[in-house]
Amino acid sequence: MIVCRTKAELKERLAQLRKQDRSVGFVPTMGYLHEGHASLMRQSAAENEATVLSIFVNPLQFGPNEDLDRYPRDEERDLALAEECGADIVFLPSVEEMYPSKPLTSVIVNQVTDRLCGASRPGHFDGVGTVVSKLFHLVQPDRAYFGLKDAQQVAVISQMVDDLNFPVEIVPCSIVREPDGLALSSRNVYLNAEQRRQAVVLSQTLSDAAEWLSEDGMTVERLIARVKVQIAKASESAIDYAELLYYPSLQPPAANAPIRSIGQSIIVALAVKFGGTRLIDNRIFEASEVNGHVQNDDEVEAAPGNRY
């Protein structure tokens, strides 16, 4: 495994791969790797002849009161896990290497960023779009792998790739969870024992929502109200958002719309703070689950929003 700390080093190593006509998979991360990241690397290694991992805590996607300085870092552990999972190249630049001067250009994706983390963290996805655009230009991968724990990020990056004609296939990957259901996150390390115990309410509520969807007369408004009541039972929780939206457009259905009449894929997305730690989780329901019947292949292909 080769570690590149400069864009010039990365360019040189990638040129060697391209001379060999090897397919390249790319896994962009902010480090402090866990099994969720490992699953992305393993999938890339299985589907490509070479895998590039980037580790970069991107300051552009952190707000002024967010946890940039205290974001967990463990370079030695990250590199060991990357090698174990089949990464061929790790790009590990400094902030000065990625941004030698203040960038005057940013990549902004509209509409898909209007709600959820885009609303509660203004400017966050401008930073994400900008850094991922830079990384795509540097790596020029055939495929890029993103975890669906941040389903909004997957939708934003997919929209950017479609709009700007990046020659890369975006591969959304399933959420990886702890045995008790908590979605893996680098931020889980911030939770104290009681907060960690209570945080399981997120995955439990999403599982319950899968049952509530099928109830006769269940509307968007009623389901989200029930979600909020259940999460609020955890005394350490403070809800940032709980929403039901079309996916991947992330536009809202009418609040009084019967869920079984929606007719396309939806997401129930959560962001909840436990103490000072903000966790996100979600569940995407395909149109067949929402409608309460199993669609045939032609129906699934034709249904709007069925990109994942």
C-alpha cells in the first residue's frame, strides 16, 4: 500500500495505474475509520483492480461552532485498517496541500440540500461538493463508494455527478450497524455510556416506522409525530430533525398525504443530539414497501425516484 501526501505524488502513482489500464475504485473519508468505511473499501477492492482511499478532514464542511478541531483522528490505525481492507493507495493530504490558498470557487447543489442537514448545517454541502469535486478530478475514479448512513450526501453527490457529467459511477452502500442497531459513526466515540445506551432509539424507531407505514390511514404528518414521540422518550435526546421525504429528490410530500398513496421511494431521516454529539440515521423505503405491494421489474424501473 502506498501513502501519498501530496497531489503530485498521487498524480504520479495514478499515472502508473492508468498505464496498466487498471480500473480504479475510490473511497473518500475523513478518517477515524470503522467497519462502515472498511465495508466500502472491501467492496471497492472486490469490484475494481485498484482502490484509492482518501483521508482528509475537510474544513469547508464544518460550521463555526462545529467539531472540526475535536474531530477524532488516528492516522496509524487508519492506515493499518486500509491495508487490511485492500486499499492500494491512500491519499492523506494536509489542509495546506488541498487548499494552498483560500478557494474562490465552490460547488453548490440546490434543492437536494434545502432540507435535513442542508438546512440545519448551512454551507455544509457546499463544502462537501467542493472537496468531492476536487478529489474526483485528482483521482479520476471509475467508481466511488459512499455509505447510505448519510443518504443526503449520496443524493447530493449523485446530483452533482449527473449535472456536471463526471465520468464516475456512484455506488451507494448499505448502512453498517453495531449488533444492537446503532449506525456506525466516527462520532459515536463522543457518547458516554448512558448516551450510547439511549442512542439505539434511532434504529429502533426506524424499524418501528417500517411497521407504521402499512397502517390504514397513516399520513406523513402522523408518522413523523409518532417518530418524534418515540425518540423523545430517550431522556438524553434532542431532536434536530425527523422528516419523511421523497428519495432521492428529498422533496416533501403533502403532510396530510396517506403514505400508501405516495407511489414512490421515500426516506425517513433523523438527526438527534445526545449531549453534544449529533447522530444521523435513516431508512429508505422502496416504492413497493410504501405502496404495500410487490412491484414487478417494469414498475420499479418506471417509478420516479428509484435511483437506489
